Amino acid sequence: MTLEREHGNAVCPLYHRAVELVGRRWTGAILMVLLQGSCRFTDIAHAVPGLSDRLLSERLKELECEGIVMRTVHPETPVRIEYQLTEKGRDLSGVAEAVTRWATHWLAPDLDDASVTERELASVR
Amino acid sequence: MTLEREHGNAVCPLYHRAVELVGRRWTGAILMVLLQGSCRFTDIAHAVPGLSDRLLSERLKELECEGIVMRTVHPETPVRIEYQLTEKGRDLSGVAEAVTRWATHWLAPDLDDASVTERELASVR
């Protein structure tokens, strides 16, 4: 496994496919919810503000087709449908962790400003 | 840093912003090219088959606005323009590595089939 460009100068097609798949609009957020455990449709919808039911349904179907999400129908009354990650899906936790680490460090300017202020204060004391 | 959902049940908004930013169509591939070092526009275009000049230009501008990519104009004749990652951009190498690791493991069915065959052969021997 390497970051080198393969096939001459081109970006590795496997990497490209993966980054487009995981990065598809809303998919990253849906995966983060499912990484916490199995969920019903409405649980996911509530955890991702702004995501319409139509798009959530579309994304879940795509992830099912990719073998990342599994849909289980529990034969109760009323029927209960749950979504959970497959092994392939759970293995995306490394990607989610890397994105979280980067986001926490680089996209929280207020926190960063606070820590700069702390350092400045410390150097003056 | 945690994978827990913050703000009650919702997906952490910093994570969500980061995953949508990096996952935007073509952006992951462009970042991978720039992680190899500074590039001219045409170098990136050649390394990402299918990416139009218009979209490459748009994505580079977005990444510049986000402080991820830096554009340097070398005052030569003809003028040479280079794109490179800032520290914030270079720090995305952890994300690119995690995606590459997952893609190599899960999106290469031919390789997986080969290793299954190897295991099957080993169990028969």
C-alpha cells in the first residue's frame, strides 16, 4: 500500500473510486451514524440534519449495493427494519477517524484561537 | 477526539464539513496528486483522467479558499504557475492513507480472489 501514483502518472483508480464513494454527498455522515451501531431509518434521518428522506433512501441503497450496509427486516408487528454496517463498512472506521482527527485540528478555528491565546498568555506569565 | 455523535444525536458538524469537502467530486483525486509535491495545472489534469479543465480550475479555487492549496506565480517568461498543498493540506495525508488502505483491501476483488485461491490451495496441500 502506497501513496504513489500508479499506472504511470495517474491517480490509483481504487483510491479514486473509494474517495468518491465515501465522499458522496451525505454518505460520510450516514456512515458515521452507522459506525455507532445498527439504526432504523428515522434514527439516521434525525442524526443528519438537512438530509431528506428521499436522499437518505437513495444513499442507503447505494451503500447496500456496494456491500457496505446491510438491511435487516425483523418480522414483528409493525415490521422493524434496521440498517447496519457489514465488515467492509465497519472497516471504514479508520477513514472516519482520520477525517475526524483532521477536522478537529483544522476546522475548529475558535478552539485553535483559544489555544493560541493560552500559549501567548503562558509566554507572558 | 472521538467518533461519538456530538450535540445530542447529531453527527459532529466539523466531521461532516470535512468529509463533504474532501469527498467532493474529483477533490480526493486532486489532493492525491498534490500530496506527491507541487504541480502545474496540466500535471494535475493529466494525472486525473476524465477531469475537465473547467472543473479542475473550480476545485483548485475551492481548495485555495479553504486554505488547503497555495497557488504560486513564478515571474518567468512564460509565467509558470504552481499549485502546492499548505500545511493544512499536507495534513490530509492521513485521510488519503486511510482511504488507500481501505480501497486496497476491499475494492480489489481480483486480488482478493487470488488470495482466497491461495488459502484454498494451502488447505488442500
